[in-house]
Amino acid sequence: MKTMYDTPTVSHSGRDEDQGSIAERIERHIDDKLCGRIRYLHVACPDGLIVLQGRSRTYHAKQLAQEAAFDLTDDTPRLVNEIVVY
């Protein structure tokens, strides 16, 4: 299923990459590292920005999700962490 974020982009390394596939890769990496501790996880990558969304029981898990997103980026990206702690 295509979303509005599935448009080609150029990463910092100069490779053409699909923003949707970048978001999916980050989402899988976060889910693998945190073993499902972020519920309803969704990652979007519009215009070089990484947006994390979901729900977490702890601020620690929220921070770990952010760090996991940074694991897969070339440079320090712009990141918005909208994960809600409940």
C-alpha cells in the first residue's frame, strides 16, 4: 500500500532511496531492538524528517526507540519523537 511518503529521495550518502522503505526499515529495527515495547509503532520520513509515533509504558522505551532510529541514519537527522507515554 502506497502512502504520501512513498516518494524517492536522496540520502546523505547520495543513494536514491524510497522514503517508505526507509521508514519501514527504521520501524522494523525499533521493533526488533525493543521487542514490541512500543505499541502501535509508526515511522514516517517526510522531507528528510523522521517522525516516530506510537505508545509506550515508559520514557526509557521511548528514548530507546529514538536511539534505535539514529542507528540507521548517516548523519544526525531531524527527528520528532511523538511516542506517547501512558
